[in-house]
Amino acid sequence: MRDITETRLSTSAVGPIAGSTKHYAQVPGIPGMRVPWRRVNLSNGEHLDLYDTSGPYTDAEAALDLKAGLPRTRDEWDRPAPAYDVVPQAHLKNDGKLALAVNRKYRHSDVTGKDLLTEFTSWGLRRAAVTICDTLEQLEAIAKDEVPVEEAFPALQEQILGFVGTLRGDRR
């Protein structure tokens, strides 16, 4: 293993990018999760805001330590990525298929709680079983308490509760 004790970061690789400033937007509901964005100053006096993929090395406030490495900010997050298409969609003309596979399954009616656990564990999600259980409990409570808008698919609430029951392994 190479000794990096005396290694220095090149000044050309770190520090602010000329003509722009780096900012962060806090993600609501997820403490510590921030999305980086950059304000680029244009020659006409206006500016352009962009998603910033440059990483911590262009952040003037970052404490960079090659030996210690980057902070492990994601370790505190207990959530999987947003599962925007987990709700049953049998009423749509998509044959009930999900946009993303869950444990190599695309049909929502084939996905089980065990598939969720396998998928989330493969992502490295800590406490996957607890997260799944808590999320399904919350989804069930919301589906029971919320009244769908009048224009919604008539059986939406029933389908959500049935899908949650399938994922939990029961038929309440």
C-alpha cells in the first residue's frame, strides 16, 4: 500500500471553479442529505443554475484529507431511493409492469416482501427489513386515512392496501 502521508492535492484540481459558486439544497425530510448545485455567472450579467457533479474538491468549505478520505455521509441514511412506481398500476395500459425491476421482477403482482428484502439488501441498505416493515406500515396507514380525489381510479385505495398486504405476506 502506498504511503500518502506526504501526498498533497494539486491546487489545479481543488478549489472553487472560476466564474461560479457552489451551493447546496437541503432535501426536505432527510437530515444531512444535500443536493449540490452551481451558479454560473454569465458574461451578460445573468446567471445559470446547474446540478453540480464536481464533488467535494470544488467546495471552498470542504475539509479535504487524503488519509482520512471523504466523509461517509450516506451511512446515516436509512432510506432506499424513492420507489416512485411501487403502487399497483393494473388499471393503466402498461400490463402492471414496474419501470424498475425488484429482484429481477417487473410485474407488481409478482413482487413479494422477500423480493424487496433481497433487492434492498443487494443495494447495501442497512436495516433493510426494519425499513421495509416501517415503510409498509406507513403506506398502509396513509392509504387507510387518505381519501382519493374524485378523479382517481375508483379501486386505487383498495389496490394499494392489497399490494401492501401482499408485500407484508398477509391478506388483511
